[in-house]
Amino acid sequence: MAMYIVLLGPPGAGKGTQAQVIAKEFGLMHISSGDLFRENLKNMTELGKLAQGYMNRGELVPDDVTIAMVKDRITRPDCAQGVLLDGFPRTPAQADALAKMLGELGQKVTSVPYISVPADVLIERLSGRWTCPTCGSVYHEKYNPPKVAGKCDREGSELIQRDDDKPATVERRIRVYMEQTAPLIKYYQDRGLLVEVDGRQSIESVSQHMLAALRKD
Ligand code: AP5
């Protein structure tokens, strides 16, 4: 059975950072719903234009639109060896839809690592985050700085800050997470799939704990 891992955690918990490590270790396709929306936005597609308003306000894009986008991606042949989902599902309706779409492929969610981090730490992490627009590598000006300030270690591209990392939008995103996404902790706990990892540790320690937990599954 292929691995279908759902990475759960609040905005800024380190999902994108850890996703790169886990996907490489287990040879999984990394699917980030946020990255899919941002790619659509960059290409000015109808989906991107629709998502833009929700993202800038720190709200969730409606379930039907998000589910259709992920279903289209996850059913492609390059996902048959397993997938690491980052940012999806974010509501119980999305979680039910994921179970259904994987069931149709003869698969199921195999593990749900949950990165727990308190709100004050999240705000500091998001305000210091810089991202490579070419390869998506994630940096932090204090906790994970690039070798040359402002440049991606891999691509040499000029690093950028996300529009939705402004303080007011970050606070809204955290509130929306608490209201709409946090119920998934119990959802996956009830199904025996949740593995909690303390996200306040260093990036390397979080990776070690997460990889150890996933190897046990
Ligand atoms: P999305 O792109 O998914 O954003 P998010 O969930 O808010 O998560 P982030 O990407 O902000 O944080 P992360 O946990 O990946 O942290 P990172 O590794 O970067 O979604 C954006 C928007 O798209 C949503 O608001 C919504 O509008 C829409 N959307 C997306 N999916 C959707 C869905 N399913 N349904 C509806 N709408 C959806 O780390 C953060 C920073 O901390 C970095 O600088 C990093 O270097 C640093 N860091 C990481 N780990 C550590 C550590 N252990 N110690 C110190 N620093 C660390």
C-alpha cells in the first residue's frame, strides 16, 4: 500500500519546511494546496482569480473549488507511488472528500503528523519567512537564514515575502484555522491516524521526530 500522508498544523507550524524532508525521504509527491492556488494566481487562471480574494483576507477558499482542484492533481499517474498532502484537508468536508477520492483509487490516508505550535510563535515565524519564487524553498531570517541574505541557496533567485503574511492577515488565518481546521485533530485521532509532534523544537529535531514516527507506521 502506498503512503498517503496528511500534514496537519496551523499556519506557520512548519508544514512546508517538513514536507520537503518527508517527501524526499519516502519518495512521495508533495502536494500543497496553497502552492497550487499560488501557481494558478501567478498564471492568472479563473481558479487563481477566484482564490485570490479569499487568500488575501486569510479565509479558506470554498470546499467545492478546493476539493475539485486537489482531486484533479491527486488522480494523476505521478501520484501513484504515494503523496504528502500539505494544507489539505482543512475542513471535515474536505477530509471526507479525500477519503472518498482515495477510496476510488483503492487507497487511504496512512498517517497524519500534526505539528503543534502556540499562536505567539506562529506570528514570529510568519513575519520572518522568505520564500524562493522558483523552487519554493522556505527560509526564516532568524531560524533558517539563506547563505547569502535575500537569495535562494539552490536557485540564487531573489527571495520574496507572501502577501498573506501581513500581521492582520496572519491573525485572521490563525483564527480561521482554530475554527475550521482544528476539528481535524479529533477527526484523525478518532481514526487512529494522528501523530503529534512538538513543533517548538528546532527544524532538525522536528524532522527527526516526524521521520521516526512515520517509519514506525
Ligand atoms: P497555505 O499556503 O497552505 O498556508 P498555511 O497553511 O497557512 O501554512 P503556511 O504555508 O503559511 O505555513 P507552514 O506550516 O507551511 O510553515 P513553513 O514551513 O512555511 O495556505 C494559504 C492560503 O491558501 C490559505 O489561507 C487559504 O486561503 C488557501 N488554502 C490553501 N489550502 C486550502 C484548503 N485546503 N482549503 C481552503 N483554502 C485553502 O514555516 C513558516 C516559517 O517558520 C518559515 O520561515 C520557516 O523557515 C520557519 N520554521 C519552520 N519550522 C521551524 C522551526 N521548527 N523552528 C523555527 N522556525 C521554523
